[in-house]
Amino acid sequence: MLTKTNIYVIKLKRNLLPMLFLGFTFCLLLFSKSNLPAVKSGLQLWATSVVPSLFPFFVATELLMHTNLVSLLGNLLNPLMKPIFNVRGEGSFAFIMGIISGYPVGAKIASNFRQNNICSKEECERLLSFTNNSGPLFIIGTVGILMFGNTTIGILLFITHLLACITVGALFRYWKKGKNTFLTTSSNFINSPKKSATFSNLGEILAESITSSISTILLIGGFVVIFSSIISIFKASGLLNSFIILLSPIFECLNVDTAFIQGILTGILEITNGINTISSITCKKISWNIIFASFLLGFGGISILLQVWSITAKTDLSIKPYLYGKLLHGLLSAFYSYLFMNIFPFLNFDLA
């Protein structure tokens, strides 16, 4: 028998999303003065950083999917991929391209594998947990050189990021172990196997690859703009300051500068803005800056989580292994960074 309380809970769940969307629309109008510059900044970030660094890789991966490279890597690296990650050798393509290209290339390839029946559902979910990573161009170039002003810090962050990625993959080898469910031809979301590229159909293949890549890059641009606006609303409304006040006692007990709270909260929403804030904090113990930046690089943020979710929505893949894997990736990256800075003196940048 339903009580009044249960009825209210059901109604709240049913109307929660409309209320949130309405609230967001109202906030866009209320804080339009701060939102407009934030949106402009988000668009500029997308156009000047995201598009040049990711779009060519999207096109390249789409083109490579039309060749026999995936099967070649599968045969060559199966002896490594199967025992370490419990994924067939073809998964090495997602692993390698995910490391080279950065977010969200790994997730896109894993979804393509599922749609084209290259790997089983369970194998693709394992791939999701560890192949969607920050790329070396972003970690070493943007974070290390531009934000921290130190190449060594960038290299340290990339090495610990990579080690954490491999560790997560090794741990997730047990995800739904023993199950290997392939798509059936009756599945309404399956694509036909990708057409092999030849000189006669090269124009068609290139056009398809560019069209698919444009769709993905526009999707990413939308998320960047929306989350730039959300962060702006949090700042203008005072919500961000409220969270900072709430969490300050915890950071004070841990003897950590409370200035990091804003960067961490911002980074949980959107990685680039968060790491930029953290790197700009002046602190004698710069190891804290590095550790928090390492965590955010591994976790990726809610913005990238939703980007991946929108990509996997076209398949039957669960988002759970990605979410669990990224949380673990962030924690392991931070731990490895702490470990390296304490083991190797030349990696300790703390001021006396």
C-alpha cells in the first residue's frame, strides 16, 4: 500500500529532471551577465584547443577502422592483451589510440568495436574502463608546460597516468569474467562491418570518416560550452563558495591549503578549468598541486563522463565500468604521483 510519503517520492523522481532543466534555464537568464563571457570562453577553448588536437585523430581512427590494422594488431598483441586485460588482441587498437589521442577517443573506438561485432559486450566494457585517457599532448604540453611551466612535471603526470591506466585494465580483467556475449544480426543498433578502404572508394570512405568525426567533435563542443556555463552559474550564485566553506574544515584537518577546494570541485565538473585553477595556486608544497592534478587527469570529470555516455548510448554497453574505472584511475594516478615524488628526490618540487 502506497503511503503519502511514497507518493511524494515518486512524484519528486518523476518531476526532478523537468525541475532541474527549468532551474538551469532560469539561471541562464538570471546570471546572463557572467554566463555570456563563460560561453564565449568555452567556445574559444573548444575551437582553439579541442578541435585542432582531437579532430584529426577522430578522422585518422575512423580511416584506420576501414583497414586491416585492427586485425593485424589483434594477431600481434593477443599474447599480451588476453592475459593482462582479458581482452582479445584487437583491443590493443583502442588502448594505443586512447593513449595517443586523449579523451574520448578510447570510448569511441570501444563503441565502434561493439557496433561492428569486433569484441564482445564484456570485452568492450573492460576496454571502456581503461582505454579512455588524457593524451600526452594535453598532459605534457598543456598541463606540464603551459599550466605548471615545467616539462618534468608534465612527464611525471603522464607516466603515473599511464601506469594507473594499465593497473585499472589489469584489475578490470575480472569484470564479468567468463561472459562473452556477441551482438546478433537482429540487434537494431548493429552496424554492418566497416567497408574496407581501397583506392576506388577512398573518397567515399574519407567523406564518411569526416562526417562521423564532425558529429563527435560538435558533441564535445556542446558539452564544453554547457559545462563552462554551469561552472559560471555555480560561481555567480555562491554555490561554489558554499561548498568551499563546507569542505574547508576537512582540508584544514589534513593540513592542506583550502584554496585547492575550488580547483577540485571545478575539475570534477570540467577537467581543463579545474587543473588550470589548481596549477595556478602558489604553495610551498607543490606536491599537492601535482597530486590533485593527477587525480583529475585520471578521473576526467563529469563533462567527459557524459560525453562517453552519449557515445555508448548507441550500443548496449553499460557506463558502470567506465565510471568505476575512472574513479579508480584518478585515485591510483594520485597515489603513483605521491609515490614517485617520495622515492625520486629529483621529482620533489616542494620548497623548503
